[in-house]
Amino acid sequence: MKSIPGRRGASRKPVAIGSWPAEARTPDELAAEVQYLGSPEHKDYVNPVNREAPRQRSDAFRCEEYPAEQWPRFTRLLQEAVRMQCTSAEFDPDQRPGLGRPDGWPRYVWGWFKGALFQARHRTDPPGHFYKAWLLEPEDHPEDPDDRLGALRTRLEALDV
């Protein structure tokens, strides 16, 4: 597979956008809590959201550095994707002490950034509602039988996000 600079090449099996689990909280409830935090393993700069120090792995792509004022937009894009149920059917349990819930957080979320599809992965460290994300090659897009990604793109255009 050909890699595009700045994009992570997928080496995993394709994943599909799935049904929202009946036992999960509503998409609006989860969307209100999710937050893009990125991954220190792909950065060589301090995270502007939580001041997390970089811990870039030698085998990891380096993420492009974005200005701190743009990071709330990443969270908003992630929240809209959850709201539109552009998620995997698999959820990770909430691991926060005293707040943990068995229904937890969608393991994967897909959304749009500058016309390209991203895949976000729930972070288990730190525990909670945090995600890291990367852009996908077209051949790595998830199966989307209900065209939720198309509906999400239309919603984002209407909201001017």
C-alpha cells in the first residue's frame, strides 16, 4: 500500500460502522463528553490541551503540529461524528475510578477533517473519554451500509464546522 506523508497507513483489517449498542448511553450524551487528545507517541511537541509531554516512538509517524486554537475544532468534529453514530459497534468500558460504566466509549469513531476521512481510537491512558485520530487512505475507509458518513459530511457543511 502506498503511504501519503502525514497519513498513517492501515495495517489492520477493515472495520465497519456498526449498530449503536442498546445498553449504551445515547449518542448525544456521549458526544457531549468525548474529547480529542491525540497521542504523545506521535508528537514531538507538548500537547496544548493537557500539557502532556511528547513520547514519540521511533517507528511512529510524526503528527503535524496544529495551533492550540484549532484543537477545540478537532473535538467538535469528533463530537459530531459520535452524535451521528459514525462509530464501531465495539465499546471500551469506562475505566475512570468511581465513574466507570460497563457501556463505556466507542472504540472507533470516523469523521471528516478538511475533506478527508479520519479514524479516531479511544485512548485507555489516561482513562476516560479521550481519543487520538489519524487520516485514512480511501481504501481504508470503513464499511458504511447506512451512509452515516455521507450524512455526517452534510451536517458538518450545514454547521460550517
